[in-house]
Amino acid sequence: MKLIVNGRNIELTEAIKAYVAEKTERLQHHYDFIQELHVFLGVEKNPRINTGQHAEATVVVNRAVLRVETASEDLYGSIDKLVDKVDRVLARHKTKLLGRAKSAKGESIRRVGMDTDTVVDNDVMTTDVEELEGVYLTYEEDEEAIEKAEAS
């Protein structure tokens, strides 16, 4: 992951850059598909603006560019909020990618884990008993159930 830190109306010190690198390090451990992370830190000089410390991030990942903004009274607090928001956005993007991969295989995300022989009757989901017979039966009872199923 390539990390770029820029400042607007602020002089970036090594301590601020190290803090951003330390906080964004956990994103790299969780998500291996991040290509670039651009962090823009800024200060509003207007005294009427209480949340004058801004932090913005642009994340370049596979198939998308994600952008997140935060603001607070403290620059370090803005960085913390920013990393939390980026983490949530990346989790949502990763879920979306996994969903696309499943739908490309022909599987529906909404139907994962549902049986094809499930019958809806009077708003109650029921399943064929034949599917569940082999679960808790002994070997002999299981053989009899298979023979009955093949006979019918």
C-alpha cells in the first residue's frame, strides 16, 4: 500500500506523518487489496468554525476509488475518525466484491444456505423430512431411508 500524506494550510511534522502511518497500518493488515491511500490534512483558519481540523482520504482499490472526509476540533481526533470511517467503507466494499463473485458463479447471495426443496405453506417454511433423516439416524436406519427414497 502506497501512503501519501499532504497538508493544506498546515505544516506537516514528522510526528503527524508517523501518527497517520501508524493508524493506517491496521488497514493494510485487514485489507490486502488497497493500492494507494492519499490523506489530506487541513486547518480552517476561520474562528467561527468549531470543527476546523479536517482530514480527508482517497483510497484507490480494485475497481473503485473511495473517498472519506471528517472534521473535529483536534487534528489527531480527525485522523482517528478518518481511519475508522475508511475501515467501514473498505469492509462494505469488500462485502460488495464478495457478493459479485458469488453472483458470477450463479449463486444468489440471498439464497445461500436455503434448500431447493423447501416448500412454503401458509407462511411457514417446511422442509422435506427425507433430507433430514440421515442426520441423526444410525447406519442401518440410514440405509433403509435411502432404499425407500430410491423405491419411490
